[in-house]
Amino acid sequence: MPHRSRTPAEAVEHYRGQTVRLLSCVTTAHTTVGGYHASDLPHRLSLSDGDPARLRGEQLTLDVTEQFRVFEDAGGWRVEIVGYLYALEYEDRELVAYHWHPRGESPITWPHLHVGADIRVGDRWLGKIHLPSGAVGLERIVAVAIAELGAEPLRDDWERLIREAGAQKADPPPVER
Amino acid sequence: MVKELAPAVDSFQGAFAMATRTDNEIRELSPEEWDRLVDEKARKYLGMSGAEFERRLNAGEIDIDDSPAVTRVAMMLPLHATPK
């Protein structure tokens, strides 16, 4: 169930707190956030000033930038993610990147993923193909980093935080047809 | 600059346990500071200024999915054009 707040600033504070708590499962890097007001333009949140943050354990790094807007509905103010970049790199090479950039010049407006496989499909490189993914939450990226790629969790309660982050999500965005 | 602090838990566990609190730093940037950060990243990853990168991105000369570095910097811009 999405969190509702009394003011835009309170909504952003809640959002950034939840996001940082989730990221603290795998990194101690700082998070940068701008914008606490309702705006036509989305605000942005980046891990480690937009640089890949190294995870403990394997030679993994994590890229996170979210674009969000603050808006009011019947229940109060809340934050909605309107775009994201989540990427995991291994030994400084991109393993997988989840993108959603529904605005801008790109015709690819739906959530997609890129895989860092060095495979050619005819004259195309698989890494450039936009593979449909549906909207993905940051908590799933943190989960796969720990549970499947071997990143060491930095806190005991990481499973609970991932569970809670998933439970707070609103319905996924509508699928375009 | 704000620190997000979850309620502290039993400190007795101290060095013997992993963290169960959040003390990751949160940095708040003004729009001007964001612009400077984007400029810094564009120069670092793409070898051009933030303004030039934004212009070329909006003109369609650079595709947001061109490379991991392009996406990394582009997503730090407020993507504000009309949705397609």
C-alpha cells in the first residue's frame, strides 16, 4: 500500500528514507536527492552521485537513479517513480540494466532491460536489444544482487526490508498496447 | 545534508553483528547543484559538458540507450519532453 503524507516534503522524506533503508542492505554509499515540491518536471534520486557503487562480496557494482514526482490524490501526498535506471556490473562490465525512461526522445518508452551478453544476433548486438521487462522495483534488484549474484548483505534484516519495500508499491503502470 | 537514522537496536551486539540500522548519508542538492553534478558526470563519462549532452540528447543526436554511460548521465536529467 503506497504511503500517503500531509505535505509534498513529507512524502519525499518518506520516499527517500525508504529508498536509503533498502539500499543500506548492500551499500554504505550516500544517496543524492533533489526536490521536495510538486513540479511539472520529475525530481531525481541517485546513488553515489550517479557513479556505480561497489558492493561487498563479488566484484559487483550497482547503479541507481530514479526519477520521481510528488502528487496529491484523495489520500494525501505521495511519491511516484516515473523512470529509473538500475544496473548491476561485474568487474566493471554491465551485467544487466533495467531502464524505464518514458519521456524524452527515445521511442522505447516502456520498461525494458539490457543484458551485457557479448552475443551477436545477425548484425545486432544483444546488449543493444530492448528486452521487455515490465516495471521492476529497486527491491528486486537488491534481492537479486544478494540472493543470486553473491553480494554480501550489510544488515541482518535485509530480507524483511526487501519484503516491506515490495509491499509498499502501488499498482504497476499500465501496459501500452 | 541529512542523515537518515532508523531507531537504534541493541548495541550489545556491537561489532559481532551486521547493521540493523540505516546511517547512509543523504545529500540534498538544489537545482543548480544538480546541474553541476550532471555537468561533472557528462565530462567524466562522455567527454562533453552537461549542457552539450542535454542539447544533443534532446535533438536526437544521442540515443539514451547508446551506452551504459549515456543512460547513466541521461537519467540524471529531468526527462521532460512529451511522452511518445
